[in-house]
Amino acid sequence: MIVSGFKFQLYNKSIMVRIDKYLWSVRIYKTRTISAEECEKHRVLINGAEVKPSRHVKVGDKLTVKKLPVVYTYEVIQLIDKRQPASLVKNYVIDTTPQGELDKAEMNRMTAFVQRDRGAGRPTKKERREIEKMNRDDS
């Protein structure tokens, strides 16, 4: 719709939103640039097909986002092109990621960090070897 030289976008079911902008809007990625880069690296799929950042999203599309080691899956409920507060994201996308994938993320979080006392600095060579030995014994 054009009124006195200005273009207004009507917000209805026929709105067209690029995948990179949608992923940024629903806070899957922190910046739109990162979202576009991930699309170009084929880490984002729509209904199982690799996409370019300019691909448009439709209501009902199944999104697959690969943030290794976890593969997240989402379903588009409603289209938006403006970044939303985290509390409102649930109105636009449903996280349908299987529990097994979420467990991978939690496991990765738990094993990636060894607790060190505050102010202890870097581990010594001996401490590092003990940490590596402990990590090998766990796996």
C-alpha cells in the first residue's frame, strides 16, 4: 500500500519475512549478520531443504537450526520482522526440539568446564595433566 510516497506494510497472513530476519526476530541468533552467515553455511533448513538468507518463511514451516552438537527444531506460528522481547517469542515460534537433543546441550555444558577457585589463575602443568587424566577417565 502506498500513501503519499510512503510504503506501508500490511500485517496480515500474507506478510513476507526473510529467514535470516525471522531467526533474528525470534532470538534464535543474536545478530542478523550471524543469522545470514549460518544460512549460507547450510546450518539452517526449512522443511528439510537448505536455504539462502533471502528465502521467505511461511506460517507452518519447520525450521531446523544446527548449533553443533545440538540440532534444534522449530515450527513457525506467526510471522514477524521486528525483534521481540524474549517473553513474547513463544507467540511466534514453537520449539519442537526432541529431549535427546536438549540433553546433548546440557551434557556439553557440564563437561566443558572444570571448577576452579576464584583467583587461582591458570592451572600449572601438573594440574592440567590431572584435569586431562580425569576427563579421559570419564569418557
